[in-house]
Amino acid sequence: MLDKKIAELLNDQINKELYSGYLYLDFANYFEDEGLDGFAHWYEIQAQEERDHALMIRRYLIDNGYRVTFGEIAKPDKKFTSHMDPLKAGLEHEKYVTSLITAIYAAAFDKKDFKTMQFLDWFVKEQMEEEKNADDLIKKMQLFGAEPKGLYMLNQELSARVYNAPATAE
């Protein structure tokens, strides 16, 4: 049986993951409005990944006898004035999610909940990848985004991203 505090943190994380999906769909909307369908596509896939993360945590809780409850998902409130704004907001958000996963991991460590720690190991690795991807996208935009041809090519590169369902975290 899961410790109540750890189960509550994981349940709250489901909501945070779903919010992340909303946020990335909002980024996709911005890029669609800007005519950058490749960027929009990239963030649509990000949204799918966040939904998958929420479902993985939900399944873990259910499989461990915890009744999942959903909270309200906040409306994204970011306003963008440049193509770089969503990219920077994405990196900032991924760092925030990393801090949340780290806090849950620390709580599991304190309770010697090795099963949950093992489950969270996948998320720790995933967050390293998420932060790197967000940082790489910023670097590419800095290098190529100011020039129309470079922005076009970067948009084309991002449109080629393929959705891959995550391997199970268990």
C-alpha cells in the first residue's frame, strides 16, 4: 500500500502533467497562428507525451490500490511576443516539472518506498531528456531563427518529428 502523502503527490502530478499538455497545445496554437506548422506539430507531440505521463502515473496509483481523483486544470496564461517566448517558457516549465518529480522522489526516499522510487526513475530520465530537448530547441532558434530561410528549415525539421508512445515506466 502506498504511503498517503506519496500517493497524494503522485495524484497531484497527474494534474500537473495534464496542465503541461494544455500548455504545449497553447504553444502549438501560437505557432499555428504564426504560420509555423512544424513548430506547432512539435508541441502537439509534446502534449501527447504529457498526457501519456499522466496516464502512466494514474495506472501506477490504480495498480497500487489508490483511488485517483482529478483536479481542475488551469488555463494557460502565457502571452507571446516572439517565436522565442514559447521555447523559453517550455524550458522553464520542464525545469519546474523536474522539481516536482524530484520532490516526489525525495518523499519516496524518506519513506523507503523503493517501488515508487523505481517507478519514478523513468520520469527522472525523461525529465533530463525533456530539458535537453527544450534547451536544444532554444539553441537552434538562436542560431537559425532570425533568418527567414533558417526559420523555414527549422520549421521543416520540427514537422518531421514522429510521436512515439513511451515505454512503460514499470
